[in-house]
Amino acid sequence: MIARRLIIACVLAVGLAACSQSHANDPTALATSVAQALYNNDYSGVTTNFDDALKGQATRTQVAMISDKMHALGDFQGLTLTKSDDDTRRYWFDAKFSKGAMTVELKLHANGQIAAYRIVPAS
Amino acid sequence: MKTSKFIAAGLIAAFMLAMAPKPMALADGAASTRNILLGGAAAAAAALIIINHNKQVHAKYAADAQQQAALAEQANNSQAAAQQYKVAYQHEVAVASALKQQVALQQTQINKLNAAVAAISPPGSNFVAAKPVAMAPVSGANSPQVVSYGWGTF
């Protein structure tokens, strides 16, 4: 009985761990989480999945600046994948806002960490 | 009296602005960049109000002293006139000093703003980067460029 409970607990723990890492295998979810964190001006949320080089570059002021640009376009309504290149792990998204849109570009490492993340305001 | 009340109200407002708790960063990102600079700007505004007040007071005293000197001259009281001219000069020196302080304070603010701008995209950083548009509409001439913000290169 105890052994069965232990097994169930382990399965649940593994499931939870898998859920917490699910962004790593899902570029859209990863890009969306960063975009949402940028919109919320949440520095730690933005840099959570950045690689070490990117973490060293990003500053709170820069995050705040992008946040301002996003808020100027109204409410954040999510990202839509528009183009991808799995060989180079590069992905492009359309970020929709209530009063406009932006393009989000994402580049991932093989381990799922973010190698580059850029936003391009609509011209 | 009215001026003093106005200055006092301005000072109180500026200090309250400086001392007010900052809005939650997550609550409204729209004002986030402004908030970074707001505290310093409020303190500078308070200092400018004080300097400007001192300058106006000394300018008024200088004008009064000039007037007194002119009156004394008219009354052929050269000693009193000289004394009043000296007082007027001293107040004008104080006005010049206040102007110097004002310029120095404004320069400090300019330096702070320059530093803030430099912090957004420091030398060597590609946070703000010109990005060629993928599909230029016409050949020749200047190909249009857009600006991208972020970290890393593609």
C-alpha cells in the first residue's frame, strides 16, 4: 500500500516537473511568457529562460522601455506563430494588442534557453 | 504674502511627489520608464523653486536699493546713495549666484538624463538595432529600415 502511494507521488512529481519545463519545448509558450513578462514590466520573468549572455545584457530600464511601448498599443492579446525555421531554431510571431501589433523574433538554443529575443514595432 | 503661499504650496507638492510611494511596477508598465526618473525630477523641481524664490527676492531688494540710491542722489546725499548702490550691488551678486546655482542644477539634470539614455542602450549593446525590412517594396534608392528592440542577434 505504502509502495503504491510512493509510486503515485513520484509519478505526480515527475508530471509537475514536466509541466514546469514544458516551455522549453514549446517556442510559442516560451515567447508568450517572455512577452507577457515584458508587458507586465517583470524583469525576472523576462530573463528566466534567457541564456547567460542575454541575462548579462538585459537591464530593468530596457524591460521598462519595451513595456511602455507595448502598453502604448493597448491590452496584450497573445502571440501567433507566423513563421519558423526549426533547423536554426528561429521563430517569428505576431504579437496582437487591442490597438496594434508587433513582431516578435525568437531564437533558441538546443537546450531550450533563449539565445535572442527581439521585438519589432509595426512601422 | 501670496507669493510665499504659492511657493510653500509648490514645495509641499514637490516633496509629496518625491516622497509618495512608487506605483507597483507590475500594475502599470505604461508609466514605468517615467517612474524611474520621477523621483529625481521632483527633488530637482523643489530645489529650482527655492533657487527661483531666492533670485526673485534678491532682484526685488536690488531694485529697491537702486531706487533708494537714486532718491538719495536726488537729495544730494552722496554717502547714503553710495551705501544704497553697494546694497543693490550685493543683491545683484546674489541674483547672479542664484542663476549659477540654477544652471548647475539644470546641468546635473541633463547629465542624469543623458546617463539614463545611455543606460537604455549602452555602447556595444544591440538593444536598439536597425533592422532591414525583409521585403523592400522597390529596388534602388534607400532601402527602408525599422528599429528592433531586444537582446541577442539572429
